[in-house]
Amino acid sequence: MAKKQKYFQIVEAMLYDYKYLDQAIANLEAELEAIMPQTSTSVVKLGQGSTKTPFDTSQTERWGIKRADSRLRARLLEKRRHKKAIKAAREQLSDEENTFIWLRYDHEKQHKEIWETLHMEERNYFRFRRRVINKIAKILGLL
């Protein structure tokens, strides 16, 4: 039962996050750009002038930048992967299933409002919800 709940929560979290992924990706790209040392193409002798070069930083700073860079890149790749996976999964859903996803995860409507909108009884709605999440989990390879 614990394993069942785990994949269900993972899929729901991905569906809730989907609407924020474009902004998250843009933020990570901006962060990556901000931590990269600024280099100049002008010709300045080392140690003279105010042009900052990669050699102006200590070994420890360069390691820190490289480590932060790799972590940000990993997070950026994960966000892009999640966006692509959820988009592909949503394309395989029926109109009714997509309406449910749109209402519940994009607009975060309450369950009662959704089952009334979809003209379902409460218990049928929750069965439908479980089937949709299971279908998405199978598409994502979580089941």
C-alpha cells in the first residue's frame, strides 16, 4: 500500500507543478547565467586593468562555481524532463480525462466542484481520479 501511495503522490505533485515549470526553467537558466564567471574578450595583461578573468578566482571558488553549476544543470534537466513527460502523458488522455486534469491540477478546483462539473457521483469521481492517475503513472513508467 505504501508503494501505491508513493507513485500516486509523485504523479499528483508533477501534475500540480506542471503549470509552474516554464517559470522554474527560466529561473534556473537565469541562475546558471548569473553564477558563470564573466569573461571579457578584450586583450588585457593578467594582473593589469579591471577585466575579470577566470584566473582571478581561487581554486576553491572555481570548485564552488562548478559544483553549483552542475547542481543547477541537473535540476534544469529534471524540470525539462518532467515538463516533456507530463505534456506527452496529457496528449494521450481522453477529453474527459483532460478536463479533469485541467480542473484539478491546473485550476486547483475542489473535488466536489469537479464531480459536479463532470456530472459524476462522488464515488465514481474518485474511481475515475484513481484510474486517470494510474494511467498517467503507467505512461510515465512509474507502474
